[in-house]
Amino acid sequence: MIIKVCGMREPENIQQIAALCIDWMGFIFYPKSPRYILKDNCQPQIGLSQLSIVNRRSALANCQLKRVGVFVNETVDQLCMLADTYGLDYLQLHGSESPELCRILKDEGYQVIKVFSIASEEDLKTVSLYEGVAGYFLFDTKCKKYGGSGKKFDWPVLQAYTGTTPFLLSGGIGPDSVKDICDFSHPALAGIDLNSGFEIAPARKDPEALSVFINKIKEIKNK
């Protein structure tokens, strides 16, 4: 199972979480997010004061985990520029990005994770349009703003998803979610996305809480 921790920003905290042997780490490039990786940088296209921490020359250079850039309704040119500049392995798209945009990125050689906000089976109807152009889907809780609500949606509605693209579960996953995750079964389930449920403050994760949680998940899954 893929373990992704998203919304990282501080170099020391990044190293702490990377040491837990997670698989993917997410960095948010959406300016309206409290976890925006460039929040103190007035010229994000040029400056490296914040994002140097995820550059391949950074402290993560020898780490095997994958870097995921999280975006909302960016242009193809901007997505490609940021992916190339900061060595991103995946582009996670949280907005209303079209299947055509995802196909362009795929054809250019970029790995895409397309996010869908879910409240009911009705919200799964458009997912099939992205089959074959996204490497992964991520199903998050439906809310008015981009980036999720920190609340869990009704995971059983995902039984209506019959596609072949693997997906990650997101939304409201916290230290008490171990049983719910281990009880949930779907042939396309590939992993989980962890964020606000493990935070001490926006963009700062609790290493101890994450370590306990991840070890419990692995212990149960390996039985």
C-alpha cells in the first residue's frame, strides 16, 4: 500500500517524515492553501528560498520517496516548468483540469494523479473520462474549497467505481483510522493520502503520530 504524506514545507519536518519510509511526499503549489510551499516567496518562478527543500540537490536527494506536486487549475506550461525545475515525480491535479490536459501531460512524459471530490456515487460519473490519461486517481471528500475538508466521506460509495486506474483514499484520515482503512477493500485501492489529521500546525506533521499509525497499518496488512 502506498503511503503518501501531503502538505509538507519545513526542511526539518520533511526529513523527519521521510525517515519513516513513506512512499510519496506531497508539496502544495496552490497559493490559497495554508500549506503553500512558496508562501514566503514573492517570485516563486525564480526564487528557491522555500522550494529548494524539494529540489533534487536538497536533503532529499538520496531518498527513494517520490515527490508529488499538488496543483489547482494551472496551465500546461506552468505545470511542466515546475515539474522540471523541482524534480517532481507526479503532478496531482485538484481542480477542474480536463482529460485533454491530462493527456497532454501524459504525452509529454509526466505522471498524473487526478483528484475527484466525492460525496455520492453521482460524483463518480466523470471519472471514466480520465481512464488511460491519469496514472492514479485520488478520491477526496467533496467540499466547497479546493484541497479537501479534513473530513471523511462515505468510502463504500467507491464500490460503484469499476475502472482499472488505481486510486488513493484521502479525506479525514487520522490516527484513529487504522481499522477503517484495513476494513475497506477495493480491487483498485493502491494507497492512502495523509495530511491534516496528523498535523501539529498547517504544513507541520507529527512524526510520532505518523510513525505509530504507519506501523499499525503495515503490521495488520502483513498478517
